[in-house]
Amino acid sequence: MIKLNDFTDAAILVKQNQELVVDKIKLPNSLEIGQVLVKVCTSGICGSQIGEITGAKGKDNYLPHLLGHEGAGIVLDIGPGVKTLAVGDQVVLHWRKGSGLQSETPKYTWRGKNLNAGWVTTFNRHAVVSENRCTVVPLGTDMELSSLFGCAITTGFGVVENNAKIFMGESVVVFGAGGIGLNIIQALSLSSAYPIIAVDLYDSKLKLAKNFGASHLINSRKTNFREEINKILNPNSLNVFIDNTGLKEIIEMGYEVLSAKGRLILVGVPRHNSDIKIHSLPMHFGKSIEGSHGGESIPNEDIPRYLKLFNNGIWNINGLVTERFKLEEINYAIKEMQEGNTAGRIIINL
């Protein structure tokens, strides 16, 4: 079994807009207060990692560094002060703060130099993680499901519960039916929204959206979105528009097509140099815009709640994971995601 101060494999972002470097890194010599050593078994790839690689938020001042913020694994060791976890626990790894201590960030080395990392990383076979980025789930819980609780599921469900605050029968457009979008759609279906209109560029993603509860599908590459939505709803009667793309033109359009008191929910993050332009007067009379931060989820509370529903057959992940790769294949997996060749979530098996 691997120990502290040993080497492990990881995918490293060395330079923006270049492939990750898969190499050996050295674990810290010891665990600091609130740190946990985890054997990472599975990791999802989220759009946030694509944004880090491509510089969506601007210059990266922490290169080289590790990546990944949704995963699942087994606790191998715990540091001083850790009380919510024990050796042998199966955990979800998440970027939103949960219960327990927030530690210092870990001190890895790579090729004899310091290697930066955040409070959680999942593109490495073994990771030193802050206690409050780990939530225990029952041993034997499916590892793919567990990793999706790190972001895709909790963000998607949280957007519906905490940001959009959906009422039964409200009309919703979900623009972008990727990993998070599909979970938004499933949560909308559980909330009895109607109609649930999924919009995407790819028919493969729309087919999945239908399986997860979308009542209407629009391929915005093949048809005119405004014309299609007006066939489904009366003009300017849409209650909620949820954007997963972060594209300014989509955000602006979403704002325009909403009803007088409609809610625009921003899940996708625009690039650092991309500002939206809107006519703000309607906001004085009820129209609103809200940016989501991981669905405002509280992992240690929400994961057990959602898992209970899953275990009782209320919702499912059948078809949500559409491709699986090894760590050594991660650059190909990222390319597949960037080019839209995968319909659902990609899982990396470590």
C-alpha cells in the first residue's frame, strides 16, 4: 500500500492550452492538521477543468498544478484533528466545502520542484485532501456514482433546488445538456417542471436529455431557437432559463426570451474577457439573474439526501456516464469532451 513520501501517478497542467503531462509526483512527507490521504478510484471531468486548461478565467499564476474536483476513493490515512473520517472510509471528493476542518493545501513535488494543488484534486491516483472536501458514503456504493456526487449531481440538483427554486408546472429551458445539464433536467423532472426544454448542438446529447426527463428538444445548430421555443410556449412566457454554456450571446438571448418575472440562472462561466449586455429595466419589475456556485450545495447534507433517493429508485444514472478512460488516456478524454464527441459524463478510472 502506498504511504506518505511515496510516488504516485498524476496528470499535471504545466502550460495553458497544452496537453496535461502524466508523470510521477511525490506525496508530502506528512499530513498536516485537517488533511487526509485518499486512494482515488474514479474521477469525472468537469467543464471547469477544461476552463482551467484553456485559460477561461485568464492567466494561471499557479502553474504547474494538479487538477480535478469530483471523485471517489478510500481513506488511507488521516492527519491531526480529523474527526469526520476514518481509515477505510469510502468518500466522495468534492470542491464545495462540507463538514470538518479546512486544511492547508498539500505540498507535492514533481521533478524535484514544488507542485501546486488545491484542497482537492482527483487527476492523481493518490491525493492529500482537506477533510471538508470529503464526505463519507456507505462502503460498496458504486464508485462512478460516488464521483458524480462530487460535482455533476450535486451541482445539477442544487441549481434546481437552491438557484432556480422551481415550482410545479413552471416552464424551463436548459441550454447545454452535458453532464451537469442532464442532472439539472433530471432534477427538474423530479420537481414536476413543465415543459422542460433541452437545447444543445448535438443530437446524441438531446437523446440522453429525453431519457432524463426533457419534454421537448431543440437542436440549436439545425434550427432557430427563438422560432422553436415560440412553437412550444407563448412568446415571453418562459419562467426559467438555465444556461450551462457561459456564452454571452446565449445568456443575452436567455434574458430576452424570459417572461416579465422570469429567472435567468447562470451555471456556465463566461470567459474572463466576455461581458454580457442587457437592458436592466425589467429587473426593477421582477426579472432576475442569478449566478450559481456549484448549485450552492452543502455536500455533507445533500449527498446523503440524494443517495437515499437513488437507493429507493427515485432517480438513476443509467446512461449518464458514456465513456470511461484510464489516467494515461486523459488527454484523449479531454479532447473528446472539447469536441463534443461524448454525450454524457466521462469517467477516469485510476
